[in-house]
Amino acid sequence: MSLQDAQTLLSDEQAITATAFSSNAYDTGNVVGGRNLGRTFADLRAVTTIDAAFNNLTSLTVEIGHADDAAGTGFVALASSGAVTLANLNAARKPFDIPMPDSTKRFIMARYTVAGTAPTTGKVTTSLQIGSDFQRAYPSGAQVPAY
């Protein structure tokens, strides 16, 4: 399982009904001379999981990026999932799992871009974590088979 904490949780089952930024931004601190997220045995990664299936929309694009402030001023996308179609926005899917670059602006956040009709259902969780989470994600309340 991945290593996470509340501060690196950008979205926690955030309902997406329109294009929006993540409900939280990770503040790397006010550092003179630039920021270095550091490297260890595993990369710092941005991972998004679909918690509740979407409806209505044509596609959803998840971007991880950085900005000058927590409101998203000067947001620059560092990576994008590309347009993920409605058929692939089922619960427990991971449309996004990418390594973060070493240097960023002060605030790291996600942006969710809705294409087509606004969804009335659909939730995502996005977090920054050390290493990839290779375990299968199950929707809340799912009956997980015993091994």
C-alpha cells in the first residue's frame, strides 16, 4: 500500500459536477531559490482513483500541476490523463498514476476538466504518494473476494 497522509490528499472523494481544481492544494513551502521535492528509493507520484462512477459527461481529463497560490493562479499542468471517456470512468479505476518532477512552484494541485454534459454523479480521490499503489482499488462497500 502507498504511504499517504492528510496533507498530501488533494481530493478526498470529491464530487465533480463541473470543471474544477482539487479541493486541497499541497503547499511545498515558501522556499528561496526553488523547491526540490527530493528523491528517495521511490518517486513521489500523483495518483487518482475513481470512487463513484460518472454519468452524463463525454469525458473527464485529470491534470496534475502547480500554481503560485492555493487558488490556482498561474496553474501549469505538469501531466495529463488525456480525455478519459465515460465508459472508463467506473468506480475503482485509476486513470492517473504519474511521477512528479523534482522542481515545482509552491502549490501542487489537480484540475478536473469535464467535457460534454455536466455529471450529477462521480467522485475522485487524488493524492501525492511515495511509489505506486499496485493494489487493486475497490469501490466503497464492495464485497472483496477472499484469497
